[in-house]
Amino acid sequence: MNDMTSTQEILIVTGMSGAGRSTVANTLEDLGWYVVDNLPLAMVKTLADMADRSGGALPRIVAVVDIRGRDLFEDIQQTVSELRQNAKVRVVFLDATDEILVRRYESVRRPHPLQAEAGSLLEGIRLERDRLQELRASSDVVIDTSRYNVHDLSTATRELFSDEDTPGLQLSVMSFGFKYGAPTDVDLMVDMRFLPNPFWEPELRALTGVDTEVKDYVLSREGAAEFLDHYVAALTPVLAGFQRENKRHASLAVGCTGGKHRSVASARELADRLAGLPGVSVSLRHRDLGRE
């Protein structure tokens, strides 16, 4: 391989079948990455060498691989080790719960790649998970897509892999409801259930944390301002440290019982305050707002 510039980036996208590899690949392609699906790992080095000789025409490459490579873990470890001598390489692993994967396969009525070998859809998923457990543990980025639809996964991919040349940190702030399950793929989590719940106030029940009345109620409760002040102060050196360690993306989840009042108001307030920190760009979404 020719000497490769430090700007060469390679993503190896893998993970559980049905966890969203195609969606991630399509989104990365839209972002300008050169995507090759089902490329044998032995050919990734050849592709990287061709990209190097292209004069910078292909600075970002994605290779999508799956369980059909029986020695996937060993092959990827060796390939990554060799590629990292000349390029920035990351392994991205997509995962989801068995229940979600079964539901997705049943909805599209397609067999799992290991179903014939294992004897059933669920056993095929379990066999795949067993074979990939070492690879998952060693991956650079793990994305749990269990609670993502296609659009959510596309958004998460854009937040993780767009604007890589832009200095600073992209912080994703998300409100959620614990009763719908806590997110599993976030860096930081805040529980706002220590504040009184506006749900029990008749005039506020039908409103949300987006409404001024609810926001004023939540932020005026005893302990709210003190917590927010101290938490932003505590996060300031953390986010600065992320930037020093070249961590370009981080996520903060803010939860309450239903994801409608306290978490929404608090997430908005935290997003506004954190957006003022040096080098930090903030995006905000409300996962469970609107759910019954």
C-alpha cells in the first residue's frame, strides 16, 4: 500500500442482521462516504490502496460486512490492525434486542442468514449473537437500534459521522420516559424524577415541557435551579475533556416518568445552557413526547 495521508478514514460497519446496516450505509452514502456492501475483508486493503491513489477523491470509505464471514472477528481484528498503520479506522457495530430483531424479520418475511443452520428464526439470531459477542466487545462504536425507526437511525448516524472535519463536540440531548425504557446507547443520563410531577396538576396535565407554563413550573421547583447550575458546572470539564480526547460526539439523556413534562423542560434548559460552552454544538430531540 502506498503511504496514506492521515485524512484517510475507513469505517467497517457490521453487527446483528436486521439491526439496520442498510440504513446506516445509505445515510453514510448520502453524507459523501464511499460505501461498499458485502465486500470481502481481504479486499478492504485493496480498496483503501485504490482510494489512496485516487488523489484524495475517496477520503472516506465504508465497508459493510456481516456474519457470512465465519471468522469475522479474527478477520476484522487483523484487517483493522493493518489498516491503522496508514489510516483512521473504526469498527461500528449495530445491535438490537432479540425481540426487536424477530419483529423486524417477521415484518419483512425474510429468513435470517443463520436460520437454516439453527433451525428457527430466534435460534438463528441467538447463534449470530454468540458468534459476534467478541466483535461487539472490541468495536469502537456500538449503536443499539432497538428503539430507533429508520428515520431515528438515520438521524443518529448523521450526528455520529457528519462534519468529521469540524473541530469541537456534537452533543445530542434527548428527553425520554423511564416507563418506555431507558436508552442503552448514551454517554450520560439524568433522572429528573426528584422534582414534583406536573402530571398531577390538573391545569398542566395536558400540556408538555415545550409549553411555557410547564417549563416555568418545573424550573421553579425546589432544587431544580440548584441541580441545573451544578450539573452544567460538572459537565463543563467533562465536555472539554471529550474534545481534548478527540471525541467528536456525545449523548445526554434526560429522563422522567413519561417523557412528557419534567424531562422535556429540563432537556431544553440543559441544551440551551450547554450550547454556550466553547466548541460544543447541541442538537435536541424528545424521544417519547406525544406517546400515550
